[in-house]
Amino acid sequence: MKIVIIGGTGFIGSKVADNLRQLGHTVIAAAPSTGINTITGEGLAEALQETEVVVDISNSPSLEDSVAIDFFTNSSRNLLAAEKTAGVKHHLVLSIVGADLIDMGYMRAKKAQEDLTKESGVPYTVIRSTQFYEFVPVITGAAKQENEIHVSDISFQPIAAEDVAKLISTLSLAGPANGTVEIAGPERHTMSDFVGFFVKETGGSETVVTNHNSEYFGVRIPTYALVPQGDLKVGHIKFKEWISHQQIKS
């Protein structure tokens, strides 16, 4: 089967491409660097010829509100229109758990991308993922105040990028859900628990201070906004395993 991965040279996209190639599928890793651009349309029609499945894992070049909204809306419109012309049978898009609940520009941009997918007429699956384990160090650094790390006790269920790629690969070979599938890691605790464990396991000396502000990067959010609310597909890699692997790599 021929599968085109938009953003196929990126962090998650390259893993999905490798997974699917190992299963014997023909995979096109689409990105401006490979001559396929969903904004300008360069190479898009040619890449989609005889393609059955498209997986959109593209990302905005900036987290700035207007840039992200422009990118996701324009890219999705161009891509989905080209897919209809080419007769693509299944469009998958990677989104974020809480995209409909968090008042941040990037989240609004992802929600707009989801809506365009649902309204396109192309059979689809929206995959909403929780935050990646790989983002925990970023959260930790952003919350640091001298020798303290101030973090909310909101619910948190992050997932390893490797598991994200495996689940996307599996879903891309299944039929369209014509709905939303949520994916998350195997453990649910508070965000402050995850950060505290990360600091301890990596030998940090900072004190983690838990608060009840229900904030995410300074934005007030519902306490449940970052975790799945219904049925979900769960990854296998536990947080401690992931940290150990990062230490070995370093």
C-alpha cells in the first residue's frame, strides 16, 4: 500500500515512516525538503497519485498564534482538496488532547485543522495524543524559579514518542474511524508528580512545589484538559523506562 506522510522527515513522522516501511509498505516522506509542500502545492498532486492513505503529522514553523493558525488551515485545505482529487481513501491527522478545551492559539489552530478534516468529505481519523514524555523536561525548565520548580497538580498522562509512532502506524493501516481516537501513556498522575519524578531520577537538586493553579504555561485550563476523557489507546512504555533510556543515550 502506498502511504504519504506529511511531515514525514520530522521527529514523529520519520518514526512512522520507518515503522511502515518495515511492514513492506511504500512510504513517501513528504516535506518541503523532499520537494512536497502543502502550502505552495509543490509536488503534492504527484505525490498523491495512487495513494491510499495520507498521515498528516506536519507542524507549524512557529507556535505564535497567527502563524500556527495560518499554517494549519492553509496546509489542511490544500492537502485535503488534493486528496479528494486523487481519491485518497483515508486521511489521518495527529492532534492534541485538550485542543477543544485550552484557550491557546496553537490549540485553536489544531482544533481548526480537526474541523477542516471532518468537513472535507475524505474518510478520516483524528488522532488526539496527550503530551509526549519528551516535553516533560521543557515543562520542568519553564517552571523553574531559582532552586524551586512550581508545577500544577492538574491531571497528566503523557506518552513516549515511540509509542505515538507505533499507534499512528497501526491506525493508518486500519479503516477510517470517521471520528476521534485518543492515545496516551500507561500512567496517569498529576503533572507535579511527573516533574518531581523526572527531577529525582535525573539527579536534579531543585525542590518541586505543587500548586493548585490549574495552569499550563500560564494559561488557566480545566484540571482534566490534558488527559483523555473516554476510550483510548494506550502506549506501553512507562515513564521510568523512558527516563532510563534517555540516560543511557546521553
